[in-house]
Amino acid sequence: MKKRIGIFGGTFNPPHIAHKIAAEFCRQELELDKVMFIPSGNHPLKDSIDPEHRLNMAVATFSGDENFEVNEIEIKNKVEKSFTVNTLRELKEIYESDTQFILLIGADNLLELHKWKDPHQIFDLAQVAVMYRPGYEIASAENQFLSKVTSVEIPLMEISSTMIRDRVMKGLSVKYLVDPQVEVYIKEKNLYR
């Protein structure tokens, strides 16, 4: 039987509690052996802080759970831009053929998937699972890839990295929104100020 690994990529700028909850819902619903978090290197569509800071915060957030792991493949590559299809190709070379990858993406990403590099090849390399919130009708989304994806309903959580960065900039607490180690790291490194 193939080992099933969920691939949860993102900027994780910073990682927060909603990332963990969504990953755990996917792990259980999709019967994944593990969820691998991959902080993006240089994301082609987003600006963010130094990748090393994001990697350190991801490790602090996810490494305490035996069902989660952090992979620094995109950050180590130091390419100009990181693309999901390239990361999946590399993972296929590294892992044994008895490993099946399930790419976990948000419903918002499904709508943008046609803009990604080589989107059709992504489906050759991995099963794609779309995380959506209650009340979001994934079936109503007009999308060429809709018939190829599995959907996973996750709880509605009004927590985002943007909100956390804004709270830090305003000097407000992010307690319970991020891992305690991440809260300390943000303060010590004076991030998002």
C-alpha cells in the first residue's frame, strides 16, 4: 500500500493555528500518513520576509506533531521563483515510488490554478485536494480542474497571516493565534514592525 503524504505549501508568513487545524482535518479526511509543510522559497505571487524566518517559524509550529513535518526543499533551492510543479517533481525523485502525494490547496487557489506553471502536470504528479470553508460552494466554481480534485471541508476560521501581521504592527497580542514559540520569535526578531 502506498504511503500517502499531504503536501501543504505556503508562505507561512507567519504560520498560525488555522494552518494546523486545516492540515489535521485533511490528514484525517484523506487518510494521510503525514502532512508535509513546505514554506515557499521566493513565491512568484507574494512578497514576504526572509525565507529563513518563515522556515524557523514553521518548524516551531509544526514539528511537535508526529503527523506533521516541515520540508525546506523550496527554501534550500534558492531559485528566483518557486513553482509547485518543480517542487513536486523533486519530491518524486527523492521519495520512493510507493509514495503518493496529495497536494492540499485552498479553494481560492483552485480558482487561480490555471495561472500556475504547468498546472496539468501537477495532476500527473499528485492528487489534488481542495480545502474549502462551510458555505463555499466548490461545485459552483467554474474551473477546468474541478472534476480532477477531491474536496475537504474545513472549519470556518477567520484567522489569516495578514491579520496576524496587522496585529503585530499595531502592537496587539497574537496569543493563541500562533504557537507560543512563534509569538516569542516574532518579538525577538522584531518581525512585522
